[in-house]
Amino acid sequence: MASRMGYAAVELLVQGIGNRVISFTDNKIIDFDIYEALSMERKFDHELYDIAHEISI
């Protein structure tokens, strides 16, 4: 997933498009204006946190 998102970011830069945030939303890799992304409400995913904690031990 990280490679795909990185690839999408580089593709935008190659096109001369900057100030974007790459996101995986609704099973698609999309991009948002950085200021739009910063103003979005973010929710803490406790289940994902627990999984990350378990696999990092």
C-alpha cells in the first residue's frame, strides 16, 4: 500500500502537481489539496491501534 501511495505521489509531482495529500479512501488511492486534508475531521481507530501494538511487540 505504501508503495502504491508513494507512486501516486510521484506521478502527481511528475505532472507538476504539488501540495497534495495521498489517501486510501473507499478502496481507491485519491489525492486531496493539503489544506482541505488538514481541515478534515480525523477519527482515532482504536482497533487499528490495538493491532499495531500487538504486532510491534
